[in-house]
Amino acid sequence: MVEPLSRSHIKPSEKPTIAELALRLTGSKPESEARLESCIVNVLRRMSSLNVVDLDSYLVKVSQSEQERGHLVSALTIHHTSWFREAIHLDKLKSYAVEYAKNPENRSGPLTILSAGCSTGEEAYSIGLVLQKVQVEYPSFDYRIEGWDVDPISVGTASRCIYAEVSMSTIPAIYRDLLYAGSGKTKGFFTLEKAIRTRCLFKQRSLLMPNESAFLRFHVIFCRNVLIYFKPDQVQSIITSLLKRLNTGGLLILGHSE
């Protein structure tokens, strides 16, 4: 049983409602009790911040506000990401990018990368740090990174590119010269070099839904530790869709868990 936050509460009989909301809004239904409880705690935390006591009243607010709907989507979404996660994949990306950079006669434009299920942006910006170093070595080389996530709050965080300084310790020292620590009001936070930020674009997208980027193709697609939250038929649909966006000879990089 989930402990209520403040006076806000969700009845045991409303648990299926939370599970169905997660499926409808994020495309992924909490299959385990632990994940469902996590979603409930997140929704309760949001309800408490608004001084809303019961779920029905909160859902009325959601129906009246697109912004609040975004907060609900965020509450129902798994948030687990980090800088340079599964770094072996980034080593593979670097090798691929160097080969691309060394052969300008075979290039049709910038190296394009998709971070599918980008969360708050750490994966996309880790990619950016790697590619910016390649760009320094090969000045004619260019790149673009696009990040998709169903959660609009996470997409907003990624677009701002401001992170707690404590997480800098997980970024390899070779890339620290591309980071800028804050001062004054931004002390305790950091951002990345503008050359990386301007090459990254983040969009609210569900991996299960077709969208206007249907004809945009990528050289490399990262879809790591995302598919584990979907059912087999959904996974097949997502993979099929991503492969349609992958250039011939491109890389589709999945997580170790997949």
C-alpha cells in the first residue's frame, strides 16, 4: 500500500486507473507491482503539490490543462538515464564517426543521430561530446542529434541543457573542456559548449506513433533500455519503424538489457 503524501490519496480500487492512464499516455503499461507503485507515488507527489486531495479532482485538472497533462505523462514515465551509460556503445559510435569524417567524398551531409527515448538528455549530450571531439580533429565533419521522448517535462529539461554539477564526475575527463560550470545563481550546475547544444534538437514523440519525421533518416539510432518496458508486439512495431529511418549501412544500437 502506498503511503499518501499530505492529504492526497489514491484508493486501492483506483490502481487499475493509474495503470490504464500509463498505457494510454505513454504506450507502456506498468506490468510489475513495483513499477505501478512508483507511478502512484509520482502522481501523489504531483497531487500534493497542487493541494488536490483525490484522483478524480486531479484528472479534472488534467482534462482542463495541456500543461498539467504533461506533468501527468512525466509522473507515469520511467526516468532512468545517466552520462556515458554503456560506454562501449559510444566507442562504437566514435569509430563509425571517424570513418565517416575521413571520407568526405562519401558524405551527403552531417552525420545524423537519433536518441530514441532520450529522457532528460544525458544520452544525447554524451553523444554530442564524443562527436564534438571528432569535429575538432576533422573540421569539415558535422553532425546533428535529435532526441525523442514521450515525456514533455523531460524534453524541456533536455532542451535547457542545465545539469547538477555533481553528475560531472561521471563524464570522462577528456570531455571536461567542453563543459561550463555555473556561477552566482547557476552555481552548482553546468552546461555544455554551445557548438554541441546548437546541434541537438529535442521533440516530444511516442515511439509507437507515426510522426512528421517519417522521412528523416539517421546514420545511427540509439534505442537503449527503452524496449524492456513494452510488450513484444509493441517492440516489433518500434523496431520496424526505427529501421525505416535508418540509412543503409547505419547502426541501430540497443541496450544490453535488450
